[in-house]
Amino acid sequence: MRLRRPLAAAAALSATAALTLAGCASDDTPEDGESAASGNVRSEATDEFPITIEHALGETVIEETPQRVATWGWGSTEAAVAAGVYPVAVAEQIYTVGEDALLPWVEEAYEEEGVDKPAILSDPEGGSTVPYEEFVEAAPDLIVAPYSGLTQEQYDVLSDVAPVVAYPDAPWTTTWQDTITLTAQALGRSDAGDQVLADIDDFVAQKAAEHPEFASKTFAAIYDDPTKGIVSVYTSSDPRTVFLEGLGVKNAPSVAELDTSNGSFYFDLSYEELDKLDSDFVISYSASEEAAQAFEDNKDLQAIPAVKAGKVVEVVGTPQVSAVSPPTALSVYWEDGIPALVDSMAETLGD
């Protein structure tokens, strides 16, 4: 569950270690045509290679059609699968996992297609550290991380293993649209990416049309941390708020007025300032039923006008939070994700 993500810390490996990793990677890469390389690809590339992608950490040239793709961060696994490429290695999800440590909707996609499950790349700190040796063992020919927290040093080290596509602007701020587009471009499947986006646009437009009452309503998306006496508020730079605005609601002006994030995806607001967080309703993310109950019992939160008015939409449970934080090319259709959130918003605004 990705309630908050710390900015990525510096990598631990030196340049010498990076060269060693690169040597190991070239020794372990499967030969062309091996089933391990081709069995996870279910669509043909439509773009011409080489492909060059510019991003915040450099310029990446992808010489040939990728066969063994690794993903890092959030959303790129689902974007690749939606484009017909099933990654051979994906980031661990320590909060939201299925039987094989995969997100439920990812696990379902692999099972439905009959594709071997990917290797799980250790990510116990939510992207702050990178398991370089595990990337080497997976032997990818492309690493896709458009919505991640890679530092320059981490990017440089990983680039000695395989070409890396990072975020276009700042860590953890890539829109869900750009995550899909960049992933599809890196795979040489831009047309497939365009179709994925068109299908999601249709889905969102349908939901918005079903709920005209959303128009002009304002929200504040928050995560309460009573142990610190703060509420984390998601800014307009956060992809989950961007997606919600596609449904017709708007991130409240008070969020921008209180924003101290300097362009990040969230900022912390002390309990003493909660009365300034004015909106028509609040969306609260809780990891468990116990955390949701603690939110309801926290009298300090009554200082938030929408909370006092009972206008709270609760997203409860790690799969549910992950499915909408932000949604991905696969989780957007998961019934307990966006569809359930839309229903809860309609119920709350209709009270």
C-alpha cells in the first residue's frame, strides 16, 4: 500500500560495483529464442527501433525490441501487461500481495494468460533502496520505472545492467497517463498504449456521466498519522488526485493554499491547522479496518470541516488503497478499486 513514499535515498553501490554488476548481467542473459525470453511476450512491437526516450535522469536508447522486461516502482507492470508484455521481474509489494507476492490484479492477469509468474525484486522500503543483484539475476534487457523514486546514482548503476526508463519530471509524480504512455513507448508498442488510454478514458467518462453530482464538488485526499499528530494531504501533483478530477470532482483550493511540498505529491499538515482544510468531502485512506476505526474515533480530525459534516469517503484495506493510489492500467477496472470508490463518493455526496 502506497500511502506515503519517502523520497529515494542515495544508492549504496560504487561505480566499481556497477561495472561488476554489468559484467554479471551480460554473462547471465539468456540466448535469443529461449522460452524464458519469448514466453512472456504476447504482442508484436509496432514501433521502429532504436527508440530514444528522454527523462529526468538522462536519455535512454533502446536498440532492439525488449524480450525480458523488468519493472520498478508503480504502474509500469500493469502498463506492460496491458500492452501485451509480461515482465520477467517486478517490484515487491510488501503491503498488497496475492499468493505469490503480486498485486491481485497482476496475479490474475498472469494466471489468465498462463504466463510464468515474474521474479519478485525486493523492495522493503518502498523504493528507497534498489536490489541491484536481483536485477542482475533477472537478466532484463529493459528496466521500466517511469513512476518511481530512482536517484541519479541508482539510475546510473541500473543502467549498467540494462537500459532504464525513469520519470519525466520528478520522483513519484508521473501521471497515470504518462506511466502507460512511456511504458508502451519503451516496449515499442505505442499504438497499444494509446488504446489502453482510450479504453480508460471511456471508462472514466462513463462513470462521470453516471454521476453528474460530482461536477464542481471539491475534495481533499488525506492519510492520518495520529502517532505524529499530522495529516498527509495529497497535492495536485499526485496522480491519484489527477485521476479523481477526471470524474468531475476538483482538488480543493485549500489544498493548494496550504501546500508546503515544493512540488511533491503530498505535504504534512499539523492537527493545529486542520480547520483550514476546507472541501466538500474528504477521501481517507486506511490500511485496515482498525485504522479506519481509529480515524473515525479521532476527535482531533473533527476540526476538518468535511469530517465534522460527515462527508468522508473511506478507502479501507491494502488492496483497495493500492488499487486507487493511483489506479493503473489493470487496477482501474478492479471492482473493489475505482468502481467501489465511485459508489462511495456518490453515497457520501448524496447524504
